[in-house]
Amino acid sequence: MSGFWWFLLIVVLILSPMSMLIPSARQKTLIILRDKALALGIKVTVLPHQINENLTLEGAAYRWLRSAEAPPLGGYLCLLKKEADRDRGKIVFPNWQLVSGQLNCLTLEQQSGLAQWLTQLPDDAFAIEWGSATLTLWWHERDSQLDLAALNTHALALLALKK
């Protein structure tokens, strides 16, 4: 083998790992989606979250925060989308099961608003957490055409409702 081919082989071996640094089309789409969320004030995390000893949520968490001046809401609840052949709790909204907390920590107005918001969620949404200061959507980020602005407006309205 001539020196040229050895040189070419060495260059290819050095440069080939760098090709893995180029983001894929899916990664580029996620970057755009997460940048939109950030611009709207939505906090995005992709770390697993332990709900209880039997349940760990893994996916992207889009979290809306109540304003610092607003009084905290009472209670906590976690809803999971109903899966075929899995019973994780009582069905409280169409296709959504309550796995943690109590629904009565929300007013009827909040429950109605939450039910309406659940219908706007992407198909790959699988969990919702409502805490004293946050509302969190867990999903797999497959719907890149999601209307984040409308979802954001409704989520902020939900958090503004008083107990």
C-alpha cells in the first residue's frame, strides 16, 4: 500500500468520529421545539423523575411555574395516560388515570380547565403533574407541529386559577 493510501486511511479514522457530532434531523427538530418552549418561559428537562417506588417517568418534562407572588396551590396529583392492559389507578378524565394525589385538591373550575387542557395535548403525552407551584407535561416530543403558544396560554391560565 502506498503512502497516500495510508495517509487517507489515517485521516478517515481520525475524522469519522467527528461525524457523530453532527445533529440528526430529529435532534435539530428537538432543538427548535425546545428553543420555542424556552422563549415562552417553559422549563424543559429530560431527566428521569421518580413519582413513587413503582413509577419513574422518562421523557421530556415541559414545566410551567406559577409566578412567585401567587399563593401556592394546595395538593399534588399525577395523571397517567391510560394504556391498554395496564390499570394504574382510577380513571378521572377520559383516557387519564389518577396515580398519585387526590383530585379534590383542585376546585371544580380547575378540574374543568385541566380536562379541557388534556384534550389539547400531543398524542405522545403520557403524564401530567400538578403541584403547588407547577404544572408539568411529560411527553416523548414526537409532535414537532405542536402549537406550544396555545398550550402555554392555557397552562398559565390553569396556574392562575385560585383555590
